[in-house]
Amino acid sequence: RRTDQIEYEAIMDRNEAVFYAQYGDHMRDQEEEMADVASAATASAAAANAGTPEFTFSVLGLEDPAAFNNFMRPDPPADE
């Protein structure tokens, strides 16, 4: 009986060590992946903002923004 208990504890200790080693590797891989995603997103945002022109109503030929009928407004202005 005592021998069985010692063998059982040795097996459980080995299983626990393997589990934590694999779990540590998994968590490290996830952290690296998240860091890669974050750095890619930062680089992408920086590239997108580098050459993005500012939108203005004059691009659409509207010098007066109030003249632009917002599609979210159900009724057009009364003067139209």
C-alpha cells in the first residue's frame, strides 16, 4: 500500500509539472501573439493617419454645411 501511494504521488507530481510547463508555454505564446497584434494595429493606425486628408464639405461642393441634408434627418429643411 505504501509503495502504491508513493508511486501515485510521483505520477501526480509529474503530471502537475507537465501541465504547468505546457500551460506556461501556452500563455507565453498567447502574450506574444497579443503583442504582435497590438504592434501591427499600432503600425496600421500610424500608416493610415500619416496620409489621411481631412474631410471637408467643400470637397462635395457644399460651402455651407447647413445646406447639406443629413440622411439621418427624416425631413429636409423647409426652404427646399
